[in-house]
Amino acid sequence: MGASLALAIRKKELGCRVVGVVRSEKSRNEGNSQKIADKIFLEEEFLKFNFWNDYDLIVFSLPVDLTCDKIDLIPESYKGFITDLGSTKKSIIQKVESKFKSTHNYYSSHPMAGSEQSGMNYAKVDLYENRLCILTEPKGISKEAIHKITQFWKMIGSVTIQMNASEHDEVLSYLSHTPHILSSILVNWAYKNEKVKFYTEKSPIPITGGGFRDMSRIAGSNPEMWNAIINTNKSSIHDSLLEFRKEIDFLIQSLESTDEKTNSEFWKNYFLTSKESRSQILKINE
């Protein structure tokens, strides 16, 4: 996501220099070959020479736990603006509020964009175009930071909305985090079936149709990133899974029912409701 953001900034020709910081020589080589940024540092170089104040805006594009680690490293002398691309917010906001005891310029971001592919070779220049970016305020944030970082995302082509950390993590547990777990359950559950496994291995091409492919797509995402997401939003994900279990139990009971009159239209009505719910969530036909 960081590489896509760098490409987007360069495409917009905002008149700024784009510099990347990566954790490995392999990533630096990939970034240079893709012309991701004007210059790319290894993290150890950046920290050794204390380059923080050379930049007006710093964006952490890391798993949530590593983002929290980097917040600890922000020097007190840094006067620029900072944001992140973290998928959960409570741990990041708690870390920011414990780090800064007075007014600061850290405004947390969560762009609702990305794919199951990871690495700079999969960077997309238009990843953030017409996508929602959720912004979360820590205590003590300056009005200037709110304005600057909001305008930054709008210049990139995103639409912004504000949520507090707790509500963000609850809402995203239903719309992102738990669905990822369910996608992972789907592929593990299916492949554990002996007949599915036998015929999958026997068939020259996948047996699945588009539905299974679409529902399982996110199960192929970066495990490191998703491990951090789940571990920093356990409470909300736990509660949402309990609600999901209630829904599954309700459907199982309907399948076990022998009341033909009740059952004759059950699934038609259930799928009609789900179709309407999908339209509402995805804002279809608005």
C-alpha cells in the first residue's frame, strides 16, 4: 500500500520529493526497479542518520504492531506531519496519546483499499482513487494536522470520513476483519473434505466457480499483516464472531425444521434480505 501511495503522489505531480524507507535490500531493489520513489533508504540508514526532519509528511505503511513500534521512535524534535495506513486504531491511538504529552501532528488514517497481493511489484498507481479513507483523531492533535492530512488524502483522490478508534474497530470487525477470518475458514473447511481434496487434485483446472473464487480471494492476503490486525482487535472480532455463530445456528435450525409450510419460502426470503443488505452496505444504486 505504501508503494501504491508513492506512485499516486508522483502521478499527481504535487511538486514534492517522494522518499521510501524499507526493511530489506530486496524491497529496495524492487522499489528502484519499479521507480516507486525518488530515493529509497533502508530503515537502518534512515534511523542512523536521523533524517526525520528532512520530510514534511511521514506515512507509516506497516502492520499495526510495527506501526506502534515506529511511533516510539519519533523524535521529539520532529515538526512535520505523520499518519499511518493501519487497519485497526485503538492500539495506534493509545500509543500516540502515550507518546505525545502536548499538541502534536499525528493523524491516523485507514484507506479502504488494497488487495490480496503484497509487495512493491503489485503497486497500483490508482489504488486510492475514489476510495474511502477513515481518519481517526488522537487527543492533542493540532488543527493544522487535521487540515493538512485531510487535504492530502483528497489530493490523492480519496474521500474522507472521521471515526473514533473504538467505533472504527467495531465497524471494521464486521466489514473487514471478521470477513477475512470467514474467508480463511471457507478454504480450510472446504479443503479438509476428502472428496473435495481428491477431485481438486484430480481435476486439471479448478473445480470452483466464480462464487468460491470471489469469497476466498482475501484468504490469499499477507499473513503477517493480518496476524497484527487480528491481535490488535480481538475484542471486537470476538463479539462479531459470536453474532455470526448465532446466524449460523439460526440457519442450521431452519434446515432441520420439518415444517414444510414455513420452509417453502424461507431461503427465498433470506436471500432477498441478504441482497437488500448488500445493496445498502455497498451503496448500490445510490
